Amino acid sequence: MKIEDLDTPVPVIDRAVAEANLKRMQDYCDAHGLRLRPHIKTHKSIAMAKRQLALGATGITCQKLGEAEVMADAGIEDILISYPLIGPIKARRLAALAGRARMTVAIDSDVALETVAAAAAEAGRGIAVLIEFDSGLGRTGVTSVEAALALAEKAAVTPGVTFAGLMTYPANENTVTFVNVARPAFAAAGLPIPMVSGGGTPAAFHLHELGVIDEVRVGTYIYNDRMMMGAGHARLADCALDILATVISRPTPDRAIIDAGSKSLTSDPAGAGGPGHGLIRAYPDAIVERLTEEHGMVDLSACAKKPEIGERVRIVPNHVCPVVNLHDWVFVVDGDDVEEWPVDARGLTR
């Protein structure tokens, strides 16, 4: 298959660029003595996860049980679920996973700890926990060292559960403050902190500077996107995934319509990466200003050269993670050849 054989709209991946991104991150972690545990929520691909492991990743991170189940089915044996699991339904699924892989789960409450404990008891196999703390995002995570220590102490005496350390997202200066207060408090309680796991692609290559991170959780780095460009993490040349689309209409001289709408491109803004819903590589001054389900409305008023009806364009998405999740397949371009790869964990939000 060649790229000209592909119908649109469709995600295409430059394999060489993705491989360079993977190697760059692994090399960085190796150089600074950090363990890399990549987040598969970006690519949701068994093949890509196995490539990350082959390059030296210590294991993988999943956000949901469904993703972890797909990866365990593929033989991946070291999985972190960086998301609290609550209730007996989750416990049963976690127990089944614990029978096939070394499982670690992030928790921030007694209820989440009870869920993990129930899973460990059902599986007859230990499950590790990381205590998540809030480093400023205002999402999940305990908000004080005292709460983290209390939960860690409960985990340490819960049958079938192992306290494996602390976790946060994003890793930043608030992380440093929290960990530097936590270490002596935990030590005084006779409970050393085995490891601190931190994440976030935008600042990934500075995580060693914090001095408190042992494990790096990153996902977007494999493909990059306009958000990562805006954050200064990536250049356009580092963006590996595009949406290949076709210009289907030119109703006015300054407007084009492409066949990639909200079912192909995310509505997430790019922040400092630029306006609109994606960057058209051949027409960087064009703005994908509006999306409906099947249509992308493109403002061409700032373009000296403008695309014609039938022209195919490549669009760097604002946020690549939800874009991948919109598609059953991606098409991996390797030189002149194209391979069709499934998005194995697509749509698994439970």
C-alpha cells in the first residue's frame, strides 16, 4: 500500500519520526537514571507499547482497566493504572488482571485502597499501590502530606497490598515541595518512600532537574502535536501523526472545506501552539477555524497560495491523544510503504 492509495480522512504516522521520539525519551531517562513507564493512552497500540518496552521502558502506564486488559492480553506483564479504581466491579476486573501481570494502582482514598485490597484477596496475589498527591492540577490526589502518610500507613498493613511510593501529575516545583516535606515525615513514621513517579510530556526533559523523580510517565511524546509545539517540547519536525484530509469544497476564495471534522480532529485548543483546530502543513497560515461532525471549515484569508478542490492536505492535530481514539486504524508510513495498524485499545474508557 502507498500513501496515495489511502482514502481520507485518515491518521498517518511517520514511523521514522515516531521512532526518533521514542529513542530520544528513552535515551534521556537512561542518561539521568530515571525509569521510563510510558503512558499508552496516546497510541493505544500493542505494537507501539512493545516497541517502548524493547527500547528499555520498565513497564507501561494505563489510565483505565480496559486499556490494561488489552495490554495484558498481549503479554505485557508490568502495568500501572494511574487512576483510582472504585467499587466491586472494578475490583473483580483488577483481580483478573493481577493473575496475569504485576499490577500497580494509584489511590488517593480509603475507598480506593479497599477496592485494591478486595482485588488482591480475590486474586490471591499482591497488588502495589502508589499514593497520588495533587501538585496543583486540582484533579485527583491527596492534598496534604498528612493525608498521604495516613493512607500509606493503611496500605502498608493491608493484606495483599504493597506501598510502592508516591505519584503525581504534573511533576513540577510543587512536587519538589511536597516530596521534600513527605520524606522526613514518612521516615519518622518508619515508612520510607520507595519511589516517586511523575509525569507530563511538556516538561519531560527537565524532570531530572527537580531532583525528586524516580520514574517518568509520559505519553504524548511518541507522536507530539501542536500543544507540545506550543509548550516548547517539540518542533514541527517532531510531530509524527497527521490527519490526511481532502479539500472537498471552495465556496469562496477565502474558505475551504475539508473532509475532516470533529469525528477526525479534536476540538481541544492548542494553547500557545496556535489558533484553530490543527496546523495544515502545506498552508501554515490557514486556520481550521470551525468543525462540525464531517466538515472542517478553513479560513484561507492569510494564505498567498491556496489549496484547490481535490487537493490532499496533512494536518497536525492540536491534541493527538483524543484524535487517535477517534480512529479504529492508523496508517504507518515507512519510506514508500504504508502499513495498517489497529488502535487496539480504542474507546476503552472503563
